[in-house]
Amino acid sequence: MVYTAPHPLAVEPMSNKVDTTIPDSPSSLPQTPRNTKFSWVSGKRNKVLRRIALFKPPKMAPPMIASISSTPTDNQHIGTECVSTQHEEAARSVSPDSALIGMGHDGTHGEGLQSPPPASNPQYQYQSAPSPASYPQFPKEADMGLYATYPAPFSGGFDSYSPPPMGMYGVSPTTPQVINFQNWGQADDVQCLMSSPQTPFTPFGQPPFAQPVYGQAGQGQPPYAQPPFECSSQRGPYRDKVSWLGITLWSLSIFSTIGSGIWLGVALIQPKWGKTVSSAHGALPPSTASLLTALIAKLIETSFVAVFVASVGQILTKKAFDVGNRGVTLGEFGMKNWVVSPGLMFTNIRSWKKVGFTPLGVLCMLATLVAVLYTTASDALVAPKLKWGKPEMIVMKNYAMASYGNVQFVKQSCHLPDGLLADDQSQDSCLAASLSGFSYNNFQAFLSTWSDFGRNNTKPEGRYMYNRPPVTATLYDNVTVTGTWINTEHSDPMASYEKYKRTINNVTLAVPHPGVYDAATDPVNEILQPSDLSGVGEYRLAASAVSPALNVLCVGMTEEELAPLVYTTWPHANLTDAELPGEKTGGLNWLDDVPPSSESEWVNGTLLNATVVDDIFRWGKGYQRRPPVFQRFPSEYNVIINATVAGSNDWTHKSGSVYTLVNNNATDDYTLCEIRSWLSINCSTHLNISGTTGAHMSANCEDEHDPVSYRKSVPGAVELDESDWKWLAQSWQLAIYMNSGLTTLNSSRDRILTALPLEDHHLPNRVPSLAEVLAALVSPTLISGSIKTPVVHYWHPETTPVVLPGWENNFNASITKQEYTSGSAMDWQRAFLTILIMGFLLNLFCLVHLFIQLRGRPLTDFTDPANLFALAINSPPSQALSGTCGGGPTGYQLDVPWRIGYSEQSNHYFFEEATEKRQRLKRKKAIGRRHMVTSDMELVDFKDGDTKAKMDDPRQSYVKLSNHKSWL
């Protein structure tokens, strides 16, 4: 006896009593061949699988193999049976034997049921169950190895699938029962039909137990290879302009385009923010400005990514609808993910190689580069950063309260605590203390500079003054002032010796004008200070201002040559004994014997005694300047000063100088030094104020290439000796007691000075000269005498006395300053400009695409994962992607083109393979026709324009999309 397998569709009738027992062993379950994939499993797996709808037996009445046709009677029969089966409880397990008995293969199909009607549509058919007599008993587990494995695995899709031979069942097929899949959309309860055991339903990729017969003579495709026509689209692909998607796309695109355009403009113009971004009161702090810039750049970047990804999705969606296009490949679907996750270009390198160099792929790669580097480019080119600007010519204001060297104003500017020395001499005492302190400070600093040469075993180069260390001073205790040696052509002792045949030490010192610092820090000139730039700013100022200058002329002379200028050598002099035995000095009234100055002395010739150095010091009738007169010769290691400063005003006006007589230590000769001051027009004042290194001032003199030299700004200016300064110099002499040699005090300062006169006709290399040290000692008078004075060479106030804020005098200046500026800090950072340019152009492209191509109405983005999944799961399977369900598509499968099809009868959208053959057929069918559509579609005329009603109509919107070319 030949043993045959039972029919797999036969199930056991279910009773009304629910069996609540759960078997614990596989033996309690009905045994089926283990190589059958749809047999019931045993053990604990059954407890889990029973909870899955695919494996859980439904609650139903005694089953039958139902016939489904398009007649109303059949549909009503199906609906009634499905409802009735939902009120019955499912059995725990079903045995094949009971299923065969319950099916009633004796010609009936269960109790109370009629025979199924004949097949109405033979295209899709399944075979019905054989008669009961032809079914033998179910095989036992020991005999299961005697039968071939079923279902056998198959590859190549449905076209290569061959059903098992009918001989496997041992019977011939009976009259097939018809399942009409074309009428699924009209079924009352499709889900019930699909879940019913009367209808053979298996997942894709597994053949049903009953042998399928497709079409006439077994030809055609299985029913699940067709689009699920029961999915009727609830809305068309177009979205409204006022929808959330449309408004969001428009808003983000406009914001991103305008923002990226502004960012590009700022990077190109590189504006200076001045007080807008500073630490000043009411301004935007630099740290906040950097944070806001980074935030806005991130918003632009984020909106750009969103708009570009949406635009790519719109382009690919329209390309998928276009029947004249080759379709969209899987590699193109993943292009927009590069922008969101740039690493995908490297992880999916095969996809990148296939679509990376297409026009749209190149745009996506550029957009990825923009998305990655946009914030970095913004920080490099747009974020405010402290940087140097270019030199700017400006006009500055200075307010002066007195002329240069006005000793009375200098005294008033010296402040003491209230109530201290409240008398007429308090200001003199304050000035003397101030001058003394600054004088010795400069004196010590200058000597220390020279001592560094000895320690480092170095020496100034050459014999010219411009190579020797300058004199330094301080202004307001926080500004370093560096002087400059000028008129160096007269400072060579060798050249002077060749001309006058005597040793001459001639130096001229110029210092920067303090009024420039006052003007720079005055808010009226609106210059950002380091304190306004978080304490780290800096600026450099070159001002066309006069520079206070000081000339020290020292000439070596013998006692006989000095005799006409020393009172003790005059005949009939009133002498007294000096402190040292054998030395004489002038009496108390010795000044009465000095002839007073008068204007007639230059006419009548009643001059003071002439000397051999009159031409050197410019004394006499030709110069209209009187020489000094000293009370006595200084003792050894001592210094005395000129005492005739107290002469008449006329004489003072003609002089303007103070003198010092030094007794040389190394020789028996003396050195007479003249000190005078004026305002030099050959200089400019340079000021550098930094928040980290402090303030520094210097004078740049005798530079023909200096564009801000005072001589160039004020042509025709002349230099004159400032007679007022002499009175300030007198206060300085008294402050440091330069006349200590008159009483032979042997002070330490005089001991140093007497060791510095030149011994030969060369400037010493390791020590300063006497004239240089005297210039350092007297330099505080240049600083104090020029505070709150004009930076010009004249004094012409409109009102006298001058009232606050003072006499306004303007001057030209060149300023190079640091301020918070947008732009690159280094040259190589300019390369980021390409990122900003690409960002703006891509944003503009997306905005134009949204306006022209979409006209403000976006499409459903079928490249979005949710939309893609919904469309793909409602699309028929494809042989082109066979074998990709586990490992994904690779190789040529990434190049398979796809397009979006549409079924008008079911109002259903689905993916279909857009092969070249299909494209050629569609082009051939479209010859002579205005529009190209898919099967089951009729042509639609758009003569009246694309109205909203037409775009909302599913059929007409599909016609429009399928015939509309997309960008790129």
C-alpha cells in the first residue's frame, strides 16, 4: 500500500469548549514532518509562537475550503462565516487526522454549508482538497525520513519557482477553487479573509502547501507578486502650500539663504565692530558676541541641512515619478544621508562609487562638506576676533592749559594733601620733590643701562650718537617714555675737534610729547582702550606733534680760558674765604658787581667779558646772547651752576639757557656745559598702548620717510629757544642741589659727574659721556614742562586765562589699532571662504528649486524612511532584488532603477522596476501622445493650467508628475 501525505489545508473542527491545558513536551503535540516549515513546533517555543498572529490558531467554526468569487452571494457567505468564526475559541492544537475528518471529504464541506460555486475567474486558482478516501493515515515519526523534503528552497524569484510534483500527494487534483485577487478591494473583511485557514496564506518567499496554478495552463505570476490593490491612497503626493511641511520648508529656506548671504558678505567685507563689540558700558561683550555668532552659524547650518535634504528628496521623488527618466537607484536614495551623516560615504563606499560623481552626487558631496565645516568657517571668518587693522589717518583733538615750560602751571599741577604746607612756598616744595625724584630715577636707569653693556661684554657700535643707549623716563608712573638722540651730525667729538681744536661733547635729546597720550586716552577722540577690549587690546599711534628737545653742550676749558666768566678772577672782586683752606669765593653781594643786561649793550658794545668759546656757545653781539658768570671755581670732585639766572627779564629773554661748571677728576681742566631746550619740529610722537605690556612712548625724529612728521604736517614751522623752560630748569637745579660744589659738599652725584668728561676726542664705549648723563638728569623737566601743553609749535589761546577743558589744538595722526573684527586671523584661514560661498550658492539653489520646480507645493518625500517603508511594503516583490532580504543589496543591485507606478483602478502607488525595456515600451506608446502615463491611466489635458483642483486629483497629479522633468 502506497502511503500518501494528508492534505495540508485540512484542519480539525473546533469545539465550543476551550482547552486551557498547555503541553509540556513535544510528544503531546501532533507530530508532523520536521522539515516542513509550517508544521507546529513543540515545547516552550510553542508558548511564544502561539502569541504571534501567524502561528496562533484563530477562533473559528469547523473549517472548510471556501470558494471566493465576485458574486454577491459568495461575498455575503464569506463575511457571515468570518463573523461567526470570531465568536468561537481556538483549540490548543490541531491534529491532521481530526482535520481530515472535520473537513468532510465526502462531498460536503461541513455541517450546514453548501457546496462552493463554480470558479468565476480562472486566472488565479488553487486546487481543492481530494476526496476523503484518497487520504491515508498520517505518517509516523519513524517513517518521516522516507519522504522528500518540502518545501524545497528556491532562488531566482517567482519566475524560477517550480511547485512540487503532484505525485507527492498520491492523488490527482480536483476541480480548483477560485480566489479572485482582483476584487480584494471590494471585500468586506480582507483581514479576516487573509487570516482564515480556508485561504492559503504564507509569507513572501514560502510556497503554499496547496499547489498554485497561475492563469491558464499554469502561466503568470503568483497573486502576491501583484500590487496590493486593497491599499487605496488617502491623499495625493502633493502637499498644500499652507501645510506645515510647506511653511517649514519656505521658512527654513529663506532663513538659511539670507543668513548664509549675510555671513558671506561679512566674511568678504570684514567689518570692524568698534565699540559695538567691546567691554565698554552698554556694548556687546566679546565672549557674548562669539557665542551668538556660533549659535547663528549653527542655526544656518542646521536649516541648510534640513532644506538641502528636503530638496534632494523632492528631486529624487520627481525623478521617480518621471516616466521619461531612467528611474532612481538605491544608491541615489542614500545620497541625502551623506549630508546628515557624512561617515556614510565611507561606510557605504560601493554606493558612493556608483552615484558620487553624478551631478546630484557632486552636489551632495559639496553639501556634506558645507555641513561639516560651516560652523568652523564661520568661526574663522565671521566670528569677531581681536586683530590688527590697517593704518588710518585721523585728526585728533588736544586741550592745552599752558605753554611749554611754564613753571607756574607745573607748580599748580603738583598736588599735596589738603592742609599740608598751606603757604606760598608749598607748591615750590612739591615741584622740587617731584623733579628730584624723577631726575634721580632717570639718572639711575640710564647708568643701569650702561652697566648692562659691561656685564654682557658688549659696547655701542660706532662713534655716532644714534647707536648709543637712549634716555628713558616715566609719565604718570605707568607710561614708559623713551627719548631719541637728534642732531647727531653735531655729536661727533672728532669732527668738532677738527673744527674748533678742542674737546667738545655735544648731545641733543628729544622726548615724545605727553599731550599725545592725553589726547589718545581722551574719550573725545573715540579710541578703544585696552580696558574696552577685555584688557588685551592694543593700538599704535603716530602723531604729528612737536617734541620737547634738550641740548647739552660741554666744552673742555682751562682755568685761564674760564677766568673771564669766574667772579673770583675779576679785578676788584669782593672775595671771602671758602670752606677749604686757600680757596676764595665771592662775597654775599657779588651779584651787584655783575653788569645788568640792557638793549643798549649790543649797540654801545658794553658787553661782558669775551672768551675763546663765544662762537661755540653763540655768545656776544653777533648772537645777542650773554655768557654766564660763576661765583667761583668748583673744588675737586664738585660741580657748580650759573648764578646769573636771576638777572633782568630782558637778559633772561636773551639767554634761555642754564650752565654747569665741572671740575675734571682726570685733568686739571674744567668742563663748561650749557643746557637749553626748545620744541623740535623734526619729530613725531609714537605711542603704543597694550593691555598686556603697558604704554610706551617714543620720538621718531629726522626720518625723511615719516609721513606724520610735524614738519610735513605744518610746513613753515620754525624752532625757537623756549625761555620759559629756563625757570623750570632753575627749579630743577635747586631741587637736586646742583650747586653743592659752591660749599664743597663732595656729593656722590658730583663725584660721578666729575668722572665723565671726555679725556680724548672720542666718545667712550663702556661709559656714558658727561653730556649724556646731564641730559638724563634734566630730562624730567621736558616731561613735566609739556604736560597739558599744545602739541603745536605755537601758543595762541583765544582767551586768557585758559579755562577748562583748555585750548583746543588739532593734529594729524596715523593709528593702527586692534579691535574686534570679522575676518581671518591668519592667511591660511581664508580657504574657508569657499565653504561660505558654497553654502550660499547651495541655499540659493534650494530656494530657487522650491519656488520654480515645486511652486511652493512640496511633494511627499518618498526617500524619507517612513514614506519609503510605507510605499515599499505596499509594492510587489522584484526578482532584481532576490536574495537581499538578509544582507541587503550589493553590486549591480544598487544600480537597478526604480520608479513610482500608479494604479487608477485602486488609487494605489507602488514601486516598480524601471528597466530599459520598459522605458522603451513607454516611449513607443507615447509617440504622438501628449502625455506618457502608466498602464490603466488615461491621458489628461492641462490646457487650463495646473490648478489646485487638478493637482489634488490623484490621477491628474500623477500625470503631471510623470511628465515633468526634475532638476539634475
